Amino acid sequence: MEEKTEYRIEHDSMGEVKVPADKYWAAQTERSHENFKIGVGIETMPREITKAFGYLKKAAAIANNALKPEKMTDEKLKAISQACDEVISGKLNEHFPLVVWQTGSGTQSNMNANEVIANRANELAGKKLCHPNDDINMSQSSNDTFPTALHIMAVEAIEDKLIPAVKTLIETFKKLEKENEGIVKSGRTHLQDAVPIQFSQEISGWRNSIELDVEMMQESVKYLSKLALGGTAVGTGLNAPKGFDVKVAQAVSELTGKKFETAPNKYHALTSKNELVFAHGAVKALAADMMKIANDVRWLASGPRDGLGEIYIPENEPGSSIMPGKVNPTQCEAVTMVAVQVMGNDAAIGFAASQGNFELNVFMPVIAYNFIQSCRLLAESIISFNNNCAVGIKANKQKMHDNLYNSLMLVTALNPYIGYENAAKTSHKAYEENISLKEACVQLGFLTAEKFDEVFHPEAMAGVEK
């Protein structure tokens, strides 16, 4: 037997609405909840946006208390601050039911925050003290709050989730570099054999790629740190007191522990999302590098007998339901699938950012959804790849040695002694007749066996003296 839901009556400018009695949201949230049954239970507005609204609503109350104390009284500030702290902590997440696929300005999520905070503040105060619009939304508009929440969310995702994950992998690569110094293997370009390289040098390329990605993401944060709050409806700051934009940015900085400032041009801040496109571009660059690294690792680990087999990676789970003993590079596959998702998200964010019309972009929820998904998936896949694969990478020294000495590209070492064309003839003869480079070179009369041994040192080609 189903439990009977109890309701209370709430109202807005359009009339009365029935709202579940145990929820803090009110009429406008309920209308959205009923009108947008798209992705329910799957694509709820990201909780990181909900948290960001907690920060900005508390910051707005602090700024309003300083500038309009007759309206934002100390009593109201206290109750609102307590309610916002609960939003920030995630305690009230069940009261934020709205989906991503709603109004493109995020108005309904802004009102969801206003209603929840107002009702919880009133409950804490023990009386009807705060109004969603008049108090919680004081000096604000959905048009400047949602862009602000977007930027707060993006900065926190990059600084607190993504960069720490990448730095963990960087440290693992540094350790692997030290462990593999002096181990020489065949380099490869165009998926073909190339001249020798130290395995540590190959790993250093992985490391430096993601180090640069961190630098690019850090660079993007300085643009994301500019907040739209204070622009209100169209960027003019209508209904916000003078100095509100500066004070509210200062308050957000204090609450988050991160450096934010007011956007110098609010008309830009409301309608353009170029900072998010730029920042996600850096995130996509990381995804591209992780795709490359994961592919390198699974190519190098391919086998165990019929592939390159130059490294061992941890064997975490059986790889086949039909082939006993098969183990697959599953962590690499997870990383590459995430990279594909991030690249798709980047396209969505670019399209969405291009759709600003006049004074407002109305594709902001989909930007929020894709941006935070990219950061979350990348961070979690990198940690998983690090812990379940990268830390356990071991060089198969014998296979590296065998592949190296079997490579026809070692003939490059002979260029200074017999010239490029004769070296090419040596390589072709060795390949066609399935003989060694030494045999081919001697048979062609380019070098004596003794001279060949004197000048032919593959390890030295990678900077290692035997």
C-alpha cells in the first residue's frame, strides 16, 4: 500500500500550488518540477551548482546587511546564513529536485535556492521572517546569480578536484622516471620503429604534458574568478545598492577561501560564457593528453605474447567470459572513454556559449552540466588510473632489449659513417633478407665487422653509455 503524500499550499504571482509538506521548496520550484519531466532522477542540476548557490546567497545576505541593514537585518542575516550553511554542506540536497533541462537562464534553480533558504531560515527563526524574492534574492536576479554559481562551481572543480588528481599522477610519473633511468627501448613514430629512447624519457613526456595542462587550467581560473553578481537583470545593476558587486565578491572569497572579484563589465558577464569555454578547453587538453597516455600504456602492455609486451601493468580482473587467462587494460579503456566524453562535452559547451542573445545567455544549465561532468569524470578516472594501473607499471627489460636490437632504425647510427643513402640500402637489405644490420652492412661492403662494432652503440643513441 502506497503512503499518502501530504501537501501544503504555496502561492506565487500565478496563484496557488500544492507542494509536498516535507519539502522546503515552494511554488516556483514545484511548477518547474511538474513542467520539466526531462531526465528526472538522472540529470538533476549538479550538486556543485546547489553548493555554489549556498555560497552566493549567504554572500549576498552579508553584503546586503552591510549596505541595506534596515532591510537585511541582523536577525535575517543570522537565519539566512544558517540555512545557507546547510545548503553548502549538502544537508538540504533532497530539497533541490530540479533537472538540468529547464529554463536556459537557470531562473528556476535560482528560485529553488531562494525558496528553500527562505523556508529553512523561517523554520530556524521560528517565524515567517524571510521572503524568497524580497530577502533571499535581494539585490540579485537569476541572470547574475546563475552565471556566478557557474564560475564558483568551475573554480572549485578545477582547483579542488581536477588539479589535485593530476598532481597525484604527476608524482607517480616522477617516481617511475627514477625507477627506469638508463633502460633503453625502441622509440616509435607513426606506429613504426624509430631511434632509441630511454623509458624514463618517454615517461617524462607523459609527465610534462599533464604538468602543462595544470598550468593551463590554473591560467583559466583567473578569468573564472570574475563574478557577474551585481549585474542583476541585464547588467545595469538595477535594484542593487552601490558597491554591492564589490562587497558580494569579497564575501564569496571569504566563504570559499578562493580569490574572486567582481566582473568589470557586467553586460559581458551575463551574456558571454567565453571564460567557461576557455577553461573547458584546458580541461579538454588534459583529456587529450590522458587519451594519449592511456593509449601508450595499453600499446606498450599489449600481448602478452603477440603484442609489444614492453611493460607489465597490474592485472585487476579477468578480461573475458570465454577466453581463460585473458587480462585486459581496463583502466586505460576507462580513461579513453572519459576522454571521449569530455571532448563531446567541449563541443556542447562551445555550442551553448555561442547562443547568447542580446543581454543573456540562455544555455547555462547545459554548460554547468557538461563542465562539472568533465571535471568529475576526469578527476575520478585519473585517480583510478593512477591507483590501479600507473603505480604498478614495470618495464619488461628483456623485451625492450630484444625489440631495440631487432629494430632496423638503429641504422641511423651509421649515417655519419656511411651516409644516409647507404644506410637506407643497409636497412632494406636487412629487412628483405631477414638478416642483421651488421650482416647487411658488411655484405654491402660499407664497413668491416670490426668498424661496425666500434661505431654501433644503440644505448648511446639515447644518451646512455654502456
